[in-house]
Amino acid sequence: MRVEQSRWTATSGWAPAFPSGLGDTASLVLVFGSRDLLSEGSLLRELREAHQGAPLFGCSTAGEIFGTQVRDDSLVASVVHFEATKAQLARVSVGCPGDSLDAGRRLAAALPPEHLVHVLVLTDGLRVNGTEFVDGLMAELPRGVTVTGGLAGDAEHFQERSS
């Protein structure tokens, strides 16, 4: 596995400069940033163009981690190349916290069980009951599959849901 990271800020743009050396060999691009930067869209388009074919996966945060630094109002991209692992995205909608258990079950059903080893979950921090979501997910995943992830945030605002 190889990983390259870059951070975008209004004062310095992408540093280190984009596109990364992984380019079209990227297996996955993890993206975390401020709500405003993610909503604006042009930075995500740059990432998609630089790493065509790689799924973009991420969420808004209450602080972006880049190396040993944590800051606000930035966008952090971690470009990952797996030698022998395939990354696949799946998405389900959650209407309200009461739908969380069923949404977890539906997400598990959307993932092909063959060769499934790990699930990375990012979910809406306002509309999802995290405990129920994970209970539904774990009830339907094949035995031995591990899960990590988190609930998306929009800093201190706690008002905008992910889409």
C-alpha cells in the first residue's frame, strides 16, 4: 500500500502540489474538510480529474488532520494505492434516526460478501443513530468483517446534513 497526502488551504492551495504521483493508479481518495470547502465543489472536481477511476470518500469535519497538524477551513486528501485490494463504495439513504437500524442492514446488503474484509463507514452525524446503524450493519455482514468509521460533523454548527 502507498499513501500520499495533500492539503488545500486558501493561502497556499494544494501542498504538496497536485496531482500526486499516484495519479490514475489510485485505488481510493479519502477526503476530509470544512463544510464550506466541500460544498463549493471545485476542489473535489480537481481530485476526481487527478485520480480518475478512484472512488472519492470522505465527509465534513470539525477539524482536519494532516500529518501531526489539526486545523480548520482546509481540505485534506489522502490518496491510497492498494497492491491487491479493491475499494468499492456503497451508499444508502437515511431519512431520520429511526431508520438507522434498517439503513445499516441495507448497507451490508449492498456490499458484495466475496473477499470482503473491512468496511469503512462515514455517516451523517445528525440523521443517524450511530449505535443502531452499526447494530444493523454488523447483523448482516459476513462473520469476521471488521468495521471502522465515524459520524460526519460540520464544526460547531450541527445543522447541515450530508448529502
